[in-house]
Amino acid sequence: MQLEKHIQVVPARFKQLPAETILKKPAPGKWSKQEILGHLIDSAINNLKRFTDSQYSSQPYMVVRYNQDALVLINRYQQSPAEHLLQLWQLLNRQVLTVLNNIPADKIAYTVITPSGEAKNLEWLAIDYVEHMEHHLRQIFD
């Protein structure tokens, strides 16, 4: 699974980036690479909850949107030690991987309703999570 590869590779790659590179904001109102990593932490937290809650909640499961910009500011990712953020990101994603690898076959097709109102399933949500992560990893490393 791609997620497992990212868990192994991302921390070492991130540590190779100079501090001035990871803390530089490309424009006012835009996130630095470190804040993008923080956003991926928030994404892991919120999606871990979705992956677990959707398995025991009444169907269909309603995916609730979260305020990404507010969380990045409130969690002070720009001011946090990069090593702390990398460890947190890695541990959260290891737990996400554990949950995803153990979803029973009958639950992977459970219906989830996206914030835009679309009906999808739990498998789609898992795939979307990794694709979202990869989009932001390209912003960090490309």
C-alpha cells in the first residue's frame, strides 16, 4: 500500500530540507512546507476518526468538514519543532494504516456522504485520503 511507503520515506526526506525552505511561506496567506505537514497531521486525525466512526455509526455515515486554516494556526505548526511534527504524522498514519488494513470486508462498502453531499463508500474515502496526502507531499517535495 502507498500509505505504508509514505510512512517510511517522508520523515527522512523532510529532514533533508533546509529549515529556511520548510518555514518559507510562498505568499501571504499560503502555508509553508511545515504548515502543509501540519495540515497532513490534521487530515490524519480527522480521517482516522472517520475510518473508525463509519464502521460503527448508523449508515450512511456523514463526513463532517473541518476548518483546515484554523487548525493550522491553532496548532502552531509553523512554530513547532519539525521532529515533533514528523513523529506525530508518522504515528498517526501508522494507526490509520492499522485501521484501514483491518476493515472487515462487509464494511468497506459502507456508504459515506461527503461534505458536498455525494454518496461514496468507505473504500473511496480511504483512497481519497491517500490521494489528498500525495497532493500535499508533492507541494512539499517538488
